[in-house]
Amino acid sequence: MGDISVEEFRVREGRKVRLPEWPTRIPKIYSSKDEYKDMLKKHVDDLSELQRIHYANNRYALLLIFQAMDAAGKDSAIRHVMSGVNPQGCQVYSFKHPTPAELDHDFLWRTNCALPERGRIGIFNRSYYEEVLIVRVHPEILMSQRIPEDLLNGKDVWKERFRSINDMERHLHHNGTRIVKFFLHLSKEEQRERFLARIDEPEKNWKFSVDDIEERKFWDSYMEAYEDCLGETSTERAPWYVVPADDKKNARLIVSKIILDTFRSLGMSYPETSGDRRAELQRIRELLVAERGDRGE
């Protein structure tokens, strides 16, 4: 991946985040469209092999979380980067408005029900972090969650939710789930251009909603919410990466490299075959060979 280290996109634990200091666009990692395709294919192929080892190893679970403003490219990043992964070992969840049943539980319940098992990759396209992002920008949502009034104490609500998230992610880490979180950092101007494309290009009309424009009015509030969220919940165990998203191709290469680095850091390998197991397989092999002889082959 050239001379770019993915560590420059990682939010250090305890660091105060000011999003204007984080770029939404960086110089191209690739020199041409063909080179981009070759680089992404290499990443996808490597990821496919590591995913097979991960599935066979069956010791860790990997949870990938994607958060972003509308039109930042979450869906396309997931589609392109995970294109070579066996669907049997991967599950994608997109969390919309909570159902009445979900509102009758704590705010982490519905996402906890979708956590990946050992040996699998779980992808959250939006996640429990919506509870400290959109709910913070639109406090009327919080009021609809039927939380006891004495627990709705201004900024303490968000501090407690950050603490709950950090505690949960610490618990998951200590039980074998590795968590990597991506914030696709899109500029307001680039979002405007992508919205215009969704209107002007008929095949993209389905992607556009009037709600997208309404949410754009709250841009500054969302940036403030993201800054607090990233600073309060990026840890060594479950880091946030602020990925420049104005160039979708760059973003996909960065995301895929981060996932590859995470897999490689686990030092996984295919399970070793014991002596007893090898002897058992040899007996089975002899039976299969004998069948061939019985047919006169």
C-alpha cells in the first residue's frame, strides 16, 4: 500500500478529536484505475484466504463497525472489500429504527443479539453507536425509549452510554471478539456532489431520500457528536479509524488494509492434526482406496 501506514488513521485512546484536523481527502494511494483494481484484488484475495483460516481456527470472532454520514460510501466499501469472503463465514446487519420489542430492552440489546460467533466475521452497517449519534442529535428519540426520568440527566446520559459501550467492548475483547471501527470521514461538499449525482442520474434516484436533506441540516451537530464519540470510545482493544472518504477507491484500500492487518495480528493457522486423527484419516483413506479395487478400477 505504498508508503502510507494505516496507523495514521487510528484514533489514539484518550485523544481529543477535532474532525477538521482529520483529512477527508488524501493523495491517491493508486496511480491509475488499473493499479487500484490490482491492489484491491490482492487485498480481497488475501482476505479470502485469511477468512478461511479464521473459520477453520474457530477461536476468534471479528466485528467490523461502519459509521458515517449519508453518501459516505459504507455500502460500497463493504461490498467491494468483502467481495471475496465466503458468505458462510460472514454476516452483515444494518440497523434501522428500533422496533417496539427492541425499545423494551436496553440500548445495546438488539445489536448484542447479532454479534458474530467464533470463526465468523460480523459487519454492522450502523450500530449501537447510533445511540450516541443520531439519538444525541435528535433527543426526542431518547424520550421515546421509555427510560426512567431520573436517568435522563443531560450530558450524563452520553457519558454513561460511552461507559456502557466501552465496558461491553472490553468484555467482548476478553472473550475473543476483535472489534475494528471505521468512521468514513466525508466532507460536506463531497456529500453535496453525491446527492446531486443521485438526483441527476436516474439509476441512482432510488438512493436519494428527502430525509437525507433534512439530516444534512444537522451537519454541525453530527460532527460534534462524532468528535465526542470517537474520542471517548477509541481504545487499544477496539480502535476507531477515521478513513478519508471523499475518494471511494482510496477509502476501500485503506479499509481492506486495516482488516488484513487485524487478521494477521491474530497469528492464526489451520488447526493441527493430531496423531490419532491422522491415523483415523489413514484408515478412512484405505477404505476408500479399497472401494476402488472392489469395482475393478
